[in-house]
Amino acid sequence: EPDSACDNSGEWIAKQFQNLGLVVGMDSFQHTRSQIGAGKIGTYTMNNIVATRPGRGPNRDQFYLLVAHYDSISSKTKGWQQQWRTMPAPGASDNASGVAILLEVARLVRNLDLDYSIRFIAFSGEELFLYGSKHYCHQIKSETADLSADQIIGVLNFDLIGHDQDGNLDIHVVYDERSQWLANAFKTVNQKYEFPLDLRLQYNPSFIYSDHSPFWEIGIPAVLLSEESSFESTESIEYIHSQADNMDKITDSLGELAVKLAVATTVELAANNNSYVPKAREKEISKLLWNVILFPNPVNLDQGESLSLDYFLSEPSKVEINLYNNNGWSIHNQTYRIGKIGGKKGRNSAFRWNGKMESGQLAAGGVYTLQLTALAKS
């Protein structure tokens, strides 16, 4: 059985939101832990902490979600696999920093006269690969949540946002096609208030390693704010998921700027001062096909690599895929039926091509061009 450290943290976070006068609830779910060769080794209850600050205007039934995960691990520390029940996992930057932003935003906006409602969610199970946010989004998709997808205007996810190593105070905003307007809102706010912050907008729909990703999968605009957006960085990779992620790693000046940016952007959005935001969102919602990723490209087919395709559909569609080589010759075709695998609403990732042509020969490696057509029933 796990120890009570994570549950204790969740209860503490819930109490802080309650002390601020917010409506607080526990969104509980079951997690089954398995091990290769041993099968099921335990079922645990995890809790998402959900706190709501109702809006006071005509759009009070519409919500902005501010989210961060509160679980942590020390998997890089020797002995973790055997002693994870008792070994400390301080998680100062990953992700106490994100939770601190939620609490500070809640404290600073609680008495403001905002149009839209704001919901703060502290997710559990993120380090086990997004269990808390996946559970929450599953409820939205299956229409068993207290909010519908149409009620959620956008999601702001704060993860790993407390450490700076090189003296350049930078924050990365990761977005996909549907959430570009949210990323632009952060950029506008940063410029408006002239924060001494290097804000870097990163279009990367393949970056699915935090709690914004499940919202992308059900078509809800979401952005990730983090100190890094690449696993190749040396600023945070060295210490995250280890006992070295302690308070000594926190850069106060970066945390202060992150809070200011979060508060200012939340107020700008929830007060509905920027009329371009909902207009941009309506434009994005009208798109049938988005976040098309063909990878790896170039592909080394003769070394056993396969070409994969990932895309999102806003409604069930017939999908036709055509691949062309560098000479413009049609190499491979694939069709998916409406509503079936490859043609379902949401994320589709069924396409894989190992380079085999109709003749049975293996195509040459290199760069391929994709033509993808989606036709909805409507």
C-alpha cells in the first residue's frame, strides 16, 4: 500500500482553497498498479482537488480551468522502485511550483468582479502518466461531469515552473492549433504589463507529457506553461523526478513573474476585456481537422522505422490518406470509414506504414509528403 503523503497533500490543498472561500470538492478515481510478471499488485484511490470561483457576469456558466498536478516521484533516485512507499519525493519545482501558482491566483482574484467562472484543479496521478486529468476528461467526454466541453473556454496548465539555472528568466507556453489564441493571450498580457520575462511561445502538438494533453484529445483548447519545453534541456532534466528537486532549486524571481503572468492573464480572460479571444475560439472550433503530425519525417525505412500519423477530428469523418515521395509519386494510400478507427471524433493515431508498397518492395527512406482529406457526414 502507498503511504498517505499524497493524500495529505491533497487534503492540505483543499483546505487552502476552502480558507479562500471557494467551493471545493474531491474528484476520486481508482488506479490499478500492475507489474510485469506479477500482474495486479494493488488498487488505490486517488483524488483530484476541484475548487470553483463562480463568475459574476452573463458568462458565469462558462469556465476557464487553471490546473496543476500535486503528485511527485523520485524515480531517478537509487532505490526508488523498492522503497517508493517511504522514500521522500519533495517535488518542489515538479510540481509544487504549479500548485503554488493555483493557490496564489485563487487568493488574488477571489474578490474581483469577473465575468467568467474559474475552476482550479489540482490533479493527482500525473507522474503515472496523466491519470487524474485523463479521468477528468473522460467524465467530460462521457457527459458524466458537472461541466460540458462547451462550457470550458480554455485550460491553463502550470507544470515545472519554479527553477531557472542560466539567469535568463524564461517561461515556455506550449500550444496546439486550437489553443493558439490562448498562447497569444499570454503574449499580449506579457507585453501589456512589460514583465521582465522571456516568454517563448512553442507550437508543439506532439508534447503530450503533462495535464494539458487529455484536454487536447477531447478538443478543448489548453496550454502548458513551464520552465522548459524540451527534454534536451539541461536546466531541469538533471534534477526532476529525484530527491534533488527540493526548495534549493526554486528561483524566487521566476516564481514571482510566473504568478504575475498567471494572475494578469487569468483576469484579462475571465473579465472578458479581450473580445478577440472568443472570436478566435469560434474560428478554431469550426475546423474539422487539426494537429496533423507525420513522424518521423525523414524516415529510415531500411532500418526498420515506420511512418506514423497523428491527427484530430472535431466530428466523425471519412479520412483519405495519400503519401508521396520526393519525386511526387504516389507511394501509399489508406482510407478510414466515418466513425470507425481512423475516422473517429477526437484524436486518431491508427496509421502506421512500414514502407511496403503494393508490389511488396520496400520503399526508399527519406522525406514524404502527406495529403490528408477529411469529409464529415455534415
